[in-house]
Amino acid sequence: MTPLFIPLLALLAGQCILELPTEPNRPSRIGPMITALVVTPDDSGWLRGSQAGVVFHSIHDGRERAIPTALEHVHAMAFSPDRTTLALAGGSPAEAGAVELRAWPSGDLLGRLDGHEDVVYDLVWLEGGKSLATAGADRIVRVWNTESHREVAALEGHSGAVLALAAVPGGHWFCSGGADGTIRVWESGPWRSVRTLNNHLGPVHGLAFRPAQVEGSPATLASSGGDSTARIWQPGIGRMVRIIRHPAPLLCLAWNHDGSQLVTGAKDGHLRILDGGSDTILSESSLSIAPIRSIAVPAHDAPLIVGDSLGAIHAWRHKLWGAPRDVVR
């Protein structure tokens, strides 16, 4: 099979592998697993994070540039609400975890948050960017003042590594998911535990709040579990709404822009589109032989950016993804 023929097959299959594999759906190891993906605030490109650092990829001309970081591993990235600061989370396993705050787009270091005794797996901006929460392998959720760069709270309760964080849009509380299979709800300001959701039977690898809600309706959270389920919650009232069972453990997930659909990435290398208002799996696509580790959602008319454990980046487009659907809230 000639190299020029490979991208054509991938496009006919509804996907495009940006970092050229040896054959469709079977990439050779390209580099360290993609542990973090984020779309830039202006949708001009995206950043990938791994043991190899952080790289910006322009969607306009395909050019790439390295974003400076001193972190040995990069597990999460997030832009501040005002879009001027990029937070990078990671560290050195079993040694220390840290977050770097860097000016965007220059990449200049603005500050560093040190204090975790193991790597930081996730982070989320809170209070309009005034504070930042970090999820550590040391089983602690730490909260930081982003101006003074000082820790303001250390939230304990998880009995295993904290793997995921998500903040309710415009609200005063956030959630953490852990290797202990629990989701904990925390109140901002007092920085205290509100409740624990313990229905998952395996690690909680990903959390995401629905981006669009009917006014007055409870906030909706989706979780991806090592127990091969996606679960939908109303964490503000402690209610699990439904379970969507999968044939493989789930490692990541993301909502589309209007919250009508959810996409899950699994250990079996499949992406699945779920109806946001039911337990229906609308579509299933085999993207890679490797586990899907991260998903980033660009502008409405752009394909999803997906990273796998072989270090490959995939641009994935599906005719159902993003199509408006009636949503049962």
C-alpha cells in the first residue's frame, strides 16, 4: 500500500489521521501517548500534551511550535476564562506535581503552583479565573489563588488518585472523580464537601458538564468510567439520571456545543456518539487499535481532535456529530 493512498482510505472511512500511520486504523507508535488536548480560544489550532512536552498545531497552515514547559509529564491543559492564560498540569510520578501558568499566546511563564506530592492529573478554573483547582495522584484536590499563586485549600476525601475535575458553568461548586470510583461535589468559597456519588464500579477517568442547560433546570454532569459505563448525573441534588453501558472501559468524553450529544473515547480505540437525552448510542467508529486518551472539541464546523496512547492525533468527523437533536433535560 502506497503512503499516498493511506490518507484517502482514512477520509473515506470518515476520519483523517494527522500523524501518518502505517495503515488505516493501525498507527505505529509515533511518540508518547497523548495525555492532554485543548483547542485554542480563537479556534486557530490546538495544543497536544505528553511526555514530549506541549506543541501548538495551527489548523491554517499545519505549522507547529513548542510551548515551553519544565514539566516532565503533561496531563492536562486549560485556558483561563479571559483566554489570556494557559494552565499546564503534570509533574514527576511519585515525586511531585505542579501547574505552570503561562501567558497566551507568548508562552511566557507567569507563575508556578507547587505542593502536590505526586503528579497532577487534571485542573479546572473556578470563580471566573480567580482560583484554580487541581487533581493529584496524592489523593488531594488543591485550590489555588491565581493571583498570589498560593494554596487556599487542600480537600481530602478520595481514597485513591484524583483523576478528573469539572466545574458547573457559572456556579459555585465543582466535582472531582477518582480512582476510588467516586465523584465528590465540592462547594467553592467555603471549600467543603457537599456530597459523594459512589455508583461507579471502577475509576472515574473523565467528567464534563453539559454546556447548554434549560434555564432553571439542574446542572447535568457526564462521567466516563473504567467500569465501561458513561453515567449522567444531577450532582447538585445527588441524583444519577441514567447509565449508558459500553463494551470497553471509557477513558474520556466530551459534549458537543449545544449539549445534545456526548462522545466517548474507550480503551478499545472506539469513539461512540451518545444521544444527550437518552441511553442511546447513535454511532460507533473504530478509530485506532490503541486506547483513546483525549478529545478536544473545536468550532462547530471543524472535526474533533482525538489523541491515542500510541501518540497519534486523529481529526475525526462524523455526519451525526453536532447535528441538532431534541434533548430530554
